[in-house]
Amino acid sequence: MYTQGLDQQSSEDKKKSARDSGSSEDAAALAAFQKRVEAEEKIEAKDWMPDAYRRTLVRQISQHAHSEIIGMQPEGNWLTRAPSLKRKAILLAKVQDEAGHGLYLYSAAETLGVSREQMVADLLSGKAKYSSIFNYPTLTWADIGAIGWLVDGAAIMNQVPLCRCSYGPYARAMVRVCKEESFHQRQGFEIMLELSRGSEQQKAMAQDALDRWWWPSLMMFGPSDTDSRHSAQSMAWKIKRFSNDELRQKFVDVTVPQAQFLGLRVPDDKLRWNDATEHYEFGEIDWQEFHDVLAGNGPCNRERMAKRRRAHDEGAWVREAAEAYALKQAERQAA
Amino acid sequence: MSAKGWPLYEVFIRTRAGLSHRHAGSLHAADDQMALDHARDTYTRRMEGVSLWVVRSDRIIASDPAENAAFFEPAEDKIYRHPTFYEIPDGVENL
């Protein structure tokens, strides 16, 4: 689903970055690296790369992976209550895709030298961040539609340029992810379409979901460019191709006409088309809410983390059994 | 995702008969059979393949990118291995 946390640096990272600025990393090697990046050559796992590039990628890719894993929860909430068998099968497939995306991304991060165990430990301890969007509750079935349409739509906006990221393993993982996201977004829009063509009650449900998910979806693009600490460096390294605000604008521009098609109202009084710029103008995001949710104080942060920890603990016996079985098989083969 | 760290496997998929297997990604598994099962669930949920290979990553012998220049140097000055090296006069056909 998505990556926003890329702008969230841990205190450890900050210390390391401070050290780097006076580091002994060979200036010639740095220049050669930058030249490769600018020539649009892909950087592969075993190639030399600056420490800060490696750390930025580890942070971004692991946060992205964690987001996919936590992102299964809001939708998982409706698996047993989907309105039809067809919807249930589709939702199950989508949630399974999110797990798959998490795995592609963890694998990509591992190529940079960080272990899976470390990343999982960082998520469970609360040290690692994940996208703020998953800390909002899914109160009605329409929320499943809104998530597919808006949240996955925002994710696609973010992820398509990541397919051209300078780091090969991340770019390749994103190609797979993007192919699959497109089904996610369409199934969400279809749910919204059915509801908005349904009874007054169903239409109200769709409107309510849009009201609640619109602003959190815009927040998925991360802080505004003026406050985004890592954007410039990430752009220079060609990890990022567009700034947060550029992507947010693109998302608004393509999504507003879709809302109009659905006959739903985007909950923003300042929203209007600007003929001169050929873009929509929209209101200011509530950045206080954004920072609160990132800091762990959103509506569902504690619930999401508690559930993930419980799932990890309750799966311990399965992992142990698999290891015991593998050991037994190996011993038998040796005998 | 184990406490002990299951080995890493690389996954290769043959997308259809007639094509060679191609690297798709990697995964962790406790044993070979689990690696194959997880590879199916992780990398071929949409019928992306007709054949899967998994191989433990630590069994792959790889060239060192830092040595690329020296390692691949022998091929560099042998442009006569390419057909474009040879000059064929106009009028000669089927060559």
C-alpha cells in the first residue's frame, strides 16, 4: 500500500547522519556513485553505496513493508462481514496481496544488510514507523470501498515513480506491487459505485466514508515540501522522483472527477478548479492531526500494535514446529 | 520471520513453457518444501508461472561487482566477435 514514513528519521539515524557529514567516505567514490545515479544506472545490492543512501533506503523500504503488514488489519476487520461471498473472496485476495507486498519489500530491504528479525523487532517494539493511514478505523463496509479507491489510489500515485527508483531491488519490488495495486483500487471504486447507486442509506454510507478518509488519504503523501527534511537528498539520489506536494496535487486532480462521477461531495469547502493553473486548489491539511497520528496518538495506533504483537506471539508455536520439522527432516536425510 | 533466522531462498519463475526461469525475488523458509510453497503463494498468486525454482541464497556463487572491470576485461577488446566488425561490400547478399 504505501510509503510515507520515509520522512521519519529515528534519533539514531540523526546521530549517524551527523557523523557522516564529517566522514571519511572517499570523495571520489561518492562522486562516482552520484554519476552512476545521474546516468540512470541502477544500483544493485553488492555495489558500493554511501552509508546514508543505504540507511535512507533501509528506513524507507522497511517502513513501507511495515505499512503493508499493518495495513492488513483495517481491511481484515471486514473479512467475516463482507456483504457477499464474492466480496469476501475479493477482500481475502486483497489482504493476501498486502501480505505479499510486505514480503517483497522486506526482501528488498534485506539486500541492504538488515535482517528480517531486526525489522520485525523494530516494528513490534514501536521503534519503526508505518503509514499513518492505518491508524484510522474501518467503521462500515463503505470504508473498504474508500480504502481501495482513495488509500490504494494514493499509494499508486506514490509507488509508480518508485518503480524507477535508483535502487534495483526496491524498483523491482515496486513493479510487482504496482501491478497488483491496480486491482485494489478498482475493486474499491466499484464498491463505492455500487453504494452510490444504491439506496439513500447506502449513498449516505459512501459519503460518510469519503468524509472520513479524504483528509487522511491526502496526509499519506507526507509533510508539505517546505517541512520535508529528506526530500532534496532523496531526489538527488533518485530514490524519489516527485516531491510530496507534487504527488498530492496529482492525486487530488485525478480523484476529484471520480468523486463527481460517484455523485459524492469531497469534504473540502476550499476545493475549486483553477482554470489558469489547470489544477484543483484545496484546503490546508490539519498537520496537527498528521503529527499526532504519527506520534502514536491516532484513533487506532495502540490497537494496531497490540494486535500485531499478539499475532506474532501467537504464531510462535507455528515457527517452532516448522523449525523442529525441518531439523527432523535434515537428520533423517543425514542418517 | 523466526527468532532463529530461517535461511534465505532465491525464487526463479518460468512464466511459460519455452522461456527460461527468471529471478523473481527471495523469501525465508525453514526448509526446501516450505520455500517452494511460500514461493508459490508469494510470487505466483496470479498464475505468473508454470515452473518454480528455489535455491538457498548462500549456495549461489556470485561475481564481485567491485572486481567487475578486471573480471569482464577479457571480453572488452574482442570486438571482432561481433558481426558488425566485418566490412561487407554492397551487393553481397544473404550474409
